[in-house]
Amino acid sequence: MKMKKFTLLLLLMFSLNSFSQEMSFEYGKISLDGIQITPKLAKQRSQSVSMDAYTSFKKAGSIRGWNIFWGIFGTWELVGGSINLANGYGIGAVDAAIGGVCIGIIPTREAKRRMWMADGVKKYNSALQD
């Protein structure tokens, strides 16, 4: 049974690499010949086609990781600040403000991430045509 799965996996890998497939980026989603794929898979796929596209996808992934960090940290500060304010500690306002700023920068960074993903798709498709 394992050999059958392994053979199928190898066949799938070779068949995917045997012809060029164009990527598209619409509504924040990446598609490969009409099938939605993850940004991580797009990064892996682009490594064999264009290192410029790979770099763009890598930057997008890095921004996503930091956005998750800023979201968690901002929430922690916001909740902690609210609790401190409720208990009568004035420093809670500073904590809440820090949390608000951390959460507030995420939409701008998400826009940059989408820009890098769109750039990666464009570079990938350009490399396919060359």
C-alpha cells in the first residue's frame, strides 16, 4: 500500500513539472491553472521557475508571520491594559495604546503582503513565458 502511494506521489510530481502552469492572483488568493493553492505552495512551486518570484513569495510569508506576532502581542497588551485600567492603574492606558497601535498596523502590512504575492505571481508567469 505504501509503495502504491509513493508511486502515485512521484507520478504526480513529475506530471506537475512536465508542463507549465500559470498562476493568477485574485481577491487575495493564488490559483494555479484555476485551482486555489496556498502561498507556501506557490513559494515552493516558484523556486524551480524563478528565484525572483520565490523571493517575493518569501517576503510575503515573512510579513504574514510578523502580522500574526503583532496581532497576538497587540491583543495581549490591549487586554492587559484594559484589566489594569479596570483595577485603577493608570499605566493600563499606555498598555492599551500600545496594543491598539500593534493591531492597527496589521491592515497596512497585509496590503504589502498582498502586493508581494501579486508581484510573485507576475514574476512567475513572466519567467514561464521566457
